[in-house]
Amino acid sequence: MRELPGAWRRTSAGAGLMAPDGSVRPTIFAEMSALAAETGAINLGQGFSDEDGPDAVLSAARDAISNGVNQYPPGRGIPDLLSAISEHQLRFYGLHLDPARDIVVTAGATEALAAALLALIDGPDDEVVVFEPYYDSYAACVALAGARLVTVALRWPQFQPDLDQLRSAVTDRTRIILVNDPHNPTGAVLSAEVRDEIVRLAEQHDAVIVTDEVYEHLIFDEPHVPLATLPGAWDRTLTISSGGKTFSTTGWKIGWISGPAPLVDAVLAVKQFLTYVNGAPFQPAIATGLRLPDEYFEGIASTLRAKRDLLGEGLREAGFEVSVPRGSYFTVARIPEPDDGGHIDAGEFCRALPARAGVVAIPLTAFVSTAHRGEYADLVRFAACKRVEVLEEAASRLAAMR
Ligand code: PMP
Ligand code: GLN
């Protein structure tokens, strides 16, 4: 057959997954989780918890299945979940959302991101500004939608953007400023100054802000500030979150997108032809989760903070420099320079790490565009969302490698 045409090509290329022979590589998460399974190494790569979430949430899903919640839910989501999301935004952030108009439930944050980008981008001259490194699906979906990706660098060790660089990246061609806060893969939390500037630039250039806040409850030093709460932001901001991280249910794929009704309607117009709907019995279960008392949410943040500290300590003892994350599942570490001063390649390092140390991690180069890989070639992401004994064992294996 002749070369297969189609958008798959630019999508894969956008994600940096097109091999020189024209085949498509799996995502870095799939590759590294498979490597962990194959070698029996400890998986500090793909971000998922190795423990179940709260019993109340799990049993609500079992009850829903037993009680016949097994057919297509309504297109925007089950009303009880829409109400629970609205209550959650009011309880934590003082935002008033109309459950019937301002929210759509999606197949994870991933579908919300894809639908928002496909809905709001309209042609090859449109630009999407993202902070780099970025979550892998951003570049893939911007490429799928046929727009141009404009990156603003986050640099070791603080991973805050330079404001002048941000200002020159956002122009009248910018349709979307795509933000992720707390940030995967760096664990950075945007400073108030950066948040204000994002909103100011979006207003100045009439851009939409799409903000991915899936780690909203995994923040260690301060309360999370959604961009949508800033003065002037609400009317042009779509906020995305998900139950996956907050309730340790990444396999359920219940996410949501919220914002002013006209923007949400535009996203729904696309979303209804991607999955239509998903996860009927998991929707009431996530509603139960969102209504858990404050102590639950404080508990997951403080538990993960302690794990972050444990992982950071282990990495330092193993000879890495560590950027202390202020949120998210992740810690970025810098590979120690080899004694012979030889070059470091995070991808090679991570592919060899299971055999050398019995640990899997993710190279930061997987989160940056090809042209910028060199600038991140000594940085590796480790996930802290694992049991304490697993983190301790990983730390001692890494130290033994030294
Ligand atoms: N955005 C970010 C920043 C993430 O880290 C993840 C997943 N870990 C997602 C989106 C996808 O979330 P979901 O599993 O709900 O699709
Ligand atoms: N978000 C998870 C991570 O960053 C992985 C999700 C996925 O495998 N697509 O590790």
C-alpha cells in the first residue's frame, strides 16, 4: 500500500513519536511502563498511584453498577456529578458554576484537552502558547488540530517562565494560552506574577486560556489558585480537571471542563462526537469523592508531600541534584555528570536505568519539542505517588548504583 495519508502522521510527529522509518512509537508512558513490567523494575515512571483510593468512592462505583447505572449517561454528565463539581468549585475556590450550563464531563482530562483544542483552533495560522516542557498530549493535539505550537521555556531549577519571553510569545495570532498548574513534569506552581501576566496577555490579545489543573489538590506549600478566579479571567477561561489523581482512579477516566457557557458549548460540540459520553457508574462515584470532607483533600496533599521529601532525599543521596516540586506527583532530578565528563542523554539514561538500578523514570526530553531537547538532556522525572516502602527501595537501589 502507498504511504497511508492522514492526520495520524502530524499528530505523531507533533508528539515527537515518529520514528525515522515512518513507524509510530508508543508514548513514553507506555514504553516505560512496559519496560518496568518486562524487567520487574520499580516503576517511578508513569504517574499513577500503587494504592487504591478512598473506600467511599470505590463502593459508590460498585453500588452504581449493582443499581443499574450502566447505560449511556446524559451528554453533559450525570446531574449529580455536575452538581458535585459545581459545589467543589464553590467550596474550594469561591467560583459559582451553573451545573446545567458551565460544565461538561469528559473521558478524563485528556478528552477535555483534545476537545477544547479541536473546538477552538481554526487553521494553520492559529497559535497555541504552551510552557515547555509540556504534558505529551498538548503538542499531539495542537498538531492534530493543525495549529502552530509556540513554546515558552521553563528552566531548571525553578521552572518559572521568563515574563519577557511570555510576552513575546503571545500575539494576536494566539488563540489559546494552554497552562498546566501545578505542572507536569516539573512540579512547579506558577507564581502570582506569572498568573497575572497570563490573564493580562489573554485579554490584550483576545485569547482563550485553557488551564489543566488535574493536580489541583496535590499542592504542598500554598492553596491552589485556579486561573479562572483571577480578575478578568472567567469569561475567557476553560478549566480542566479530573478525578484520576485526586481519588487514585486514573483508570476510570472521569474528567471535566468548566467555564462560561458559550465556551463550554463550543467544546461540547466537538466532545459529543469524540466519545459522546463515558463511565456512567464512575460518575456518581467521583461525585461522592468531590463531596468528601476537607480532611481528605488535606490528607492526600500532606501524604504526597512526605513522599516527595522521601524521594528527594533518596535522589540526593544517590548523587542527583533535585528541583523541589511545589505540587504534582513528580520530582525532576539532574543526572550527575559522569567522571569522564562524557555526554549525558536522559533518554539513554532512562532506557538503561532498569538494568542498572532496577528503577524506571521518564526523561524530560519526552516533554519538549525536538529543537529544544538538548536543553533538557540531563533531566529525569521520578514519580513520588508510590507506597513509602517502594520509594525507600527505589532510593536504596539508586544509591547502590552510585
Ligand atoms: N494533564 C496532565 C498534566 C496530566 O498529568 C494527566 C495525566 N496524568 C492528564 C492531563 C490526563 O488526565 P486523565 O487521566 O484524567 O485523562
Ligand atoms: N499523566 C501520566 C504521567 O504524566 C500518564 C498518563 C498517560 O500515560 N497518558 O505520568
